[in-house]
Amino acid sequence: MLGWVLRRTEQAAHLLQSSSIDCKPWTVECKRSWQTPSSKSEIRIPKSESISKSERPNPPAQSCFGFRDSDFGFSSNHTCITPARNPPGGGGRVATRNAWINTSRVASGGMIAKKPSSLSYAEAASVPVVAVTAWQGLFDHARLEAGQTVVIHGAAGNVGAYAVQLARRAGLRSIATAGTKDIEYVRSLGADKVLDYHTQRFEDEVKDVDAVFDLVGGEPQTRSFQVLRPGGKLISAVSQPDQHRAKSRGVTAAFFLVEVTTERLRTIAELIDRGELKTRVGAVLPLTDARDAHMMLEGRLLAPKGKIVLNVEAAGEVTASAFGQ
């Protein structure tokens, strides 16, 4: 998943004049392409990798969804469209200072909230999808309550790190799996027990847990059925678990896609501002490095620890002082 930061600048508008998204409903892939004055690039984005975006558009005559311009900056996708100002040709258009960006993915009013005041725009862009995924997996789908036990696979990842922190805050006992190099990091987030998946098989260490939150898929997901108590839940944000295996073991198994809402974003923002949740941005790259960012996600380039954020401001080489900050 990538976070996006857009700022109101002539340079950013110039860069994005040919920016577009082509996402066909219910297909596996979306295609994003853009053109700069000197190059044209194209990347393919798996549908499962929802794009989070923080944007501060030039406001229309009436505020979008009741927000002021100063409120923008914490959303799961584009923050605003202005239908009254859409030029001819059909389709939704997002307004920047000097450009219209063709788009088929625009956030509704129910997906927007003020960014945490303690975060920069880049940090805020890294939060929505991964933090809400963690919240919904633990509480909306697994329905865990204080005192229960959850195994979190992929605990050092972007979703997993939030899941560990949210579990600690909710009074859950968390057993996390992570690689050798990430053991101390996951422990610092508040995991009660951390298992090194390189040297330990979690099914030999854990029994009769209330839920498994799967952020890995594959073989670890299949083996996870062995550690659930009767009536337990296997919740995956990666792939659909084996329903026949779930039925034979007397457990519930489900796959879900995140649904980012204003209510969840507000709750998470409050927790961040109170210091109860920590963010982790691994890299902030200019938009012109988007291909490298996706190669990092695919494992073709060395990826940093934490979220990767694409910053249009950096692409336009504009400093923060240009925005009076």
C-alpha cells in the first residue's frame, strides 16, 4: 500500500495534468498512468493494495462535505470532488490549483476526517488504510474483548504494528509472529509474546486462542487452524481461508476488505494525538519515483521498514515554506 500526499502548487498541478486512474469494477488490477514533461511511466496496482491519499485541494465556492480547506489531509483516497465545476466530458474530476485530475476513485464524505494534529501530512497519509484494517480485523470481525487472546501474524508489518498496539490498548493478550530482526521492535509495540517464525513453529507454542489475525496468508494461515479453540475465529486481510477446514474444526474463518469510515479515522486520530498509537513511515518519495516504490512493494527492490509515501510536493521540488508552514 502506498500513501499519497498532494499539495496545492503550480508544479504539482503541472506534473499531474495527465494523471489518471483506470479501475474497472470487480477486476483484479487497476492501472495508473501519468505523464511528466520528460517521461511517461505506467504501473499496475493490485486491487488489494488500496491507495491512501492526503490532499489539500483548492476549495470550491461551497466547502466539500462541510469541511474547510484547513481540515483536509486525512483520507483514504481523494478527498473531494466538485461536481458543479466538472468540465464537459463526463467522469469525476478532482480539482487542484491549475489542473483537473481524471479519477474513478473519489472519497465520499463518510471516508474523511481531520488529520491528527501531531502528524505531518506525509505521516497522516500513511495511516488510514492500515490502521483501520487493524481496527476492523480485531474488533469488527474477530469481535475481541479485554482478556481474550489473539495471534497476530506479520506483526512487524504496517497493519500488524497497529494491530499489536490496538490489542495492548484494548487489554487483549497478543502473541505475535515476526522475523528475527523485528523481534525487539514488535515487543516494543506491546506484544505479550513474540515468536520468531524463522526458528519457531507457532502451533507448537500456542494452543486454544480466541482468534488469529492473519496478515500473511499461505501456509501460516492453514496452520493457524491448529491453534484456535472451538468456536474461535480466523480473520484474514490477505486471502479467503479454507471453509471446509474451518467447519471440520468448529471455528469461523473469514476474509475481509477494509472499509475506511470517518468514525474510525476520528477514533484513530484521537489515539495518535494522545500518544497511544505510533506511526511508522519508512520512506517519502517523489511521485517520479512511483515505479521504484511499487518495485519495493513487490520485493524487487529493498523496501524500508514502514509505509512508503509518494509526495507530489517533492516531485515539484517545493519546500514546506511555500505553504506557510
